[in-house]
Amino acid sequence: MEILNQLTSESKIQLPVGKHGWDRTAKTAIPVWIEISREKNVDVLPRMDEIVWPPELQFAATLESRVHQETLLQIRDWLAAGGRKASLVPLKERSASIFGDEKRLDKLMKTELFGPGALTLELLHCYPIYPDLVWEKGNAEAPAILIIENSNTYHSFCRWNSISRRYAACIYGNGFMIHHTCKELPRVLQETNPEAKLEYFGDLDATGIRIPFHLCTLLKAPVLPAEFWYEVLVTHFEQTDKRPVKASPGAWKANELAWFSDALRLRVEQVFRSGYRLAQEFVGTDYLRAVPAGVPTVGDAQ
């Protein structure tokens, strides 16, 4: 115990605290265990501006945080090993080759490393892969094509449209993914009705409205609200005895609400000001079964 006490005073070991850590069967109590104190070797990382960066990664020297240091060093090593002459490959393949993790680049693209003046996919010689546009052909003579935001509602509308034949096609928008797959829309138009107008039906919240609002910019063509279905959604909210779970619609903008006709815009705004968002799934299979044959389309509404 004299030795143990000496080691304790030198901070080389720690003795148990509490009676359960001691054997008291002998005259001199001895510890059941001891903890050896080891000095931690703290490796001091260099500052970002102390590292020699290649021209492509000069922005790294301006970073104050070292949080991305290891990542950038891996990219530096990849460039030095011939990355500048690498073939153009899908993003996940490049991620696997640089980091040994096919999902790493996807995560990094959401950080400041891919901000202005920093990393680009061009530098890494790769490109993202998006799923093909999912759509189902309807009545080629119908005057409109319907883009539907969510998968369950898309499925229900496809089944309904195969009977009602109100739309030339139903397209699965998959939320913001439609912004990446919209380049395939001309093919859908060509294979159905090239003169068809594009309608959009999604959730009634700030995000759901922003999707088609931005889609108009990408396509440089109008994407019209499927006003009949939005009216059904709002009317359901106004008349039902059982309100949906209250959830914020998000930060909406007046110019985005102007996408709707004046009458519908005022009703949608009232829903938002009441603190609600409306999921498009409230217009589902049960309602579609009862929809009369004379459902108005874009052309009828105008």
C-alpha cells in the first residue's frame, strides 16, 4: 500500500472510490483494482494556412476551421496521384475511389466545401446520377399532363386516370427531384400530346408551392396549378369536422402564392395564416372513386 500510495501521489494510478472497490478481509485494506493513468499523446494539427495546397485547393488555406482538413488532404493526395487526368465517372464511384466511402461526397456537397470558390464536381471529374423520370401514359388526346409531388398520390391518380383518361400522362415529381429529371419532360410530351399543358399538384405548404414555381424557371415554360385538385384539398380542410394535425406551412412568399388564381390564392393564404399545411394525400383513392366524369381540366378552367 505504501507503493500504491506513492504512485497515487505521483498521479500514475488512481485508487477506487467507495467501499466496494476495496478488499477489507486483511488488516490492511487493499484495492480490488487500480486504474493506471496514461498520458495522452495530443497531436497538434497544423493550421490550414500552414499546409502546402495545390492551386485547385488554394481556398483551403483561408479556412479557419480544421474540420475538413483530413477530407481536403485526401483530395490533395488524389489529385497528386493522377486525379487531374481522371476519367469522368458517376459521383458515388468517385467518392469510393477518393474516400473509400461511396456516400461521402453526397454528404460533403451539403457543406461549405461546395460553396462559391471551393470544390466542384468538375474538379473531381464526376457527375451526379438521378433516377429516371417516372410517368404513366394516359389519353394522348387529353389537353393536360399532371405532375404529382408524392408517390402514394401518384399511384392513386394513375389508377384513376387509366379509367377516367382525363390526362395525357401522370408524372411522379418526387418532390424537388423533378428539378433534376425535368429534362425528360419534352420526351413525355412528344410521346403523348406535344400540345398538352403542364399541371402540378402537390402539398399545400411553402415547399410544395416552391417546387413548381422554380420548375417554371427551369423549363422556361408555364407550369400551371391543378386548381381543381387544390380546390378539393382546401374545401376538404374548410368543411371537415376533423382537422389535420397542425403543422406549420413554412415560410411562404406572396409572389409564390400568386401562382394560384385570385380566388384560390386567398383561400390558400387563409389556410397558411391559420398555421396549417395540407398534405395532398387528403385527395386520395376514396375521393377519386367518386369524382364525376366531367372533371374540369386546365383548358376547361381557362
